[in-house]
Amino acid sequence: MIPFQVMSDGSRKALACGCQVDTARDFLGRVVGTIVVRGEACQQPQHVPGQVVVMPGRENARPE
């Protein structure tokens, strides 16, 4: 199991597909999201509850 550091704001975020994720940082410093609720219109087969995905967007990249 890969260790994750829970983000300080502890917020739940919505992906563009409608899925809801809880965010954390992985061991490389990237923001990752654990799928909590799958969006009704989501077409991504890997978006199932419990699956961890790297969050999209430059603001979620590894910190400098």
C-alpha cells in the first residue's frame, strides 16, 4: 500500500466527469484523489469507489 498524506483542508473535490474524490498527497508530492462517489454520467472505467487517481491540472503537480 502506498502511503498518502491527507491534505490539510480535508476537502472533497469534484472531477469534470462528476465523480467526488477525497484528496491527499502521494509520496512524490502529487495531489491524488480517492474516488468516493462515482458520477452518474462518468465514462471512465477506472473511476470506481476506492480507486486512487492522480488529480488533473497544473495546480496539483509536484510542489517545487
